[in-house]
Amino acid sequence: MRLFYLTIFIFSFSTMKKTRTAGIILILLIVLVTSGNVKGQEIPEVLFKSSLTDQMNYLQDRTRIYENYRAIREDMFQLIKKNTLDTLSSAKNQIAGLRNTRNRLNITIDSLNTALDTTKLQLSEMTITKDSIKVLGIELNKVTYNSIMWILVAGLITLLVFGFLAFKRNIAVTASTKKELKDLKDEFEAYRKSSREAREKMSMEHFNELKRLRGG
């Protein structure tokens, strides 16, 4: 079969020497002759273990561009597609987890706010009582009691601050993840579109050339 392609190439190149069409036929025939070897090649390990960005960079460095179209092996394309979909699914799961965490933090913050309001109310009531305050049958002076209450308030405020900071951080992480997810979707769609158009164009050029050769 390869001998057949080489015979066509020699005939075409001799009749269309130094022309653009001869160059195109040369490239197409080289692709046809070497396609059998390409299918037998193993997929590089980087496409299994590296990040999606490293995989894209690997393909960019090792695939050639002809007339603004990039050729990529079908098995590599399918693997990159699968890896991209897996990454998107993982990102969605992370977003869902962050949303659940945010909801739990919101509940915690509401609970802390309620506890803080209750503590402030109790503190306000106790500050107008006598110096001696009886709590659970134990007599405490006002200074000791107020010290205990302020310690509790400080602890609650500390928890509230940490809860707020954690909530704010989760909001920022969620927004960043959403943006990265959108950018990844856009990049994948553009890549898939360009790859499909490249294959369609190469197939059409190959078909037209064979048709012209058979007709000639």
C-alpha cells in the first residue's frame, strides 16, 4: 500500500514540480505512509499523570502547524478530551463542596451572632446589679463575674472573626474556581473547534486531490 502512495507521489511531483500543490501532496502522502506507525506508538506518560496545563503544553510543543492548522493524533485527542472532562467534573465537585462549606459557615456565623447578642444582653443586665452576684448558689463579686463574661465574649468574638475570615476566603476561592472553570471550558471549546476544522479541511483537501488525480 505504501508503494502505491509513493508511486502516486513520484508521478504527481514530476508533473507539478515547484508548485504549491506538489507540496501539499507530499505532506499528505507522508502522513498516509507514516500513519500506520503512528497508531502503534504508545501515549506519553505526561498525558496520564501531569496537569492539564502540562498536557496542553506537551501537545503544543510536539505537534506541527501547517497553514494555521495543528495535527494531533486521535488517541491523544480523545485522552485530552477525557482528562478535560474529568477536570471539569472535579472542579464542579470542588465548587459544590465549597458551597456546602459556605452554608455551614453561614449557619455558624448566625449562631455566633445570636450567642453574642444573648451574651451582651446578659452582660448588660448583670452590670446594673449589686456588687455581689449569686450564680448557681455561688456568691461572686461584680469584678470577677464581669471578667468571666468578658472572657466568654472575647472567645465568641474570636470565633466569629475566624468564621468570617474563613467564609470570606471560601467566597474568594469559589469565585476563582468559577473563573478558572469558565476559562477552561472556553479554551477546550476553542481547541476542539480548531481541531475539528483542521481534520475536516485536511480530509477535504485529500479527497479533492485524489479525485483530481484519478480524473487526470
